[in-house]
Amino acid sequence: MARPTLPRSRIAAGLAGFLAVAALGACEGTDLERGALGAAGGAGVAELAGADPVAGAVVGGTAGVVCDDVGAC
């Protein structure tokens, strides 16, 4: 069975959304704020990519919370 492909415009929109949320998330000061922005961004990107938005929110929120602990933001 052939794997479905995403239109380029949908990929570009997802990438732009991810970059915008990442840029805004870097400006926030607390773990809670970064986690909330990461969860929202992760859910949005997952939805655009056709994946599970809940899983995207979990991954994005986790990344937002721990990014300062690992020196990424």
C-alpha cells in the first residue's frame, strides 16, 4: 500500500507554525509557560502532519518544560 503524501503547502504551514511557537516559547520565563506553548505548538503541528494531536501536545509540552534544563533555550 502506498504511503500518503502531504501537500507542500501543508508541510510549509506546519513548519511555519512550529517555528513561530518555538520562537515565542524561547521568550517565556517559566516552565509552565514554555510547556503550554510547546503543547499548543506540538498539537498544531501534529494535526497538520496528520498525526495524533494528543501525542504532539505531550511531546511539545515536554520539550517546552525541559528545554532550559538541557540548555536548549
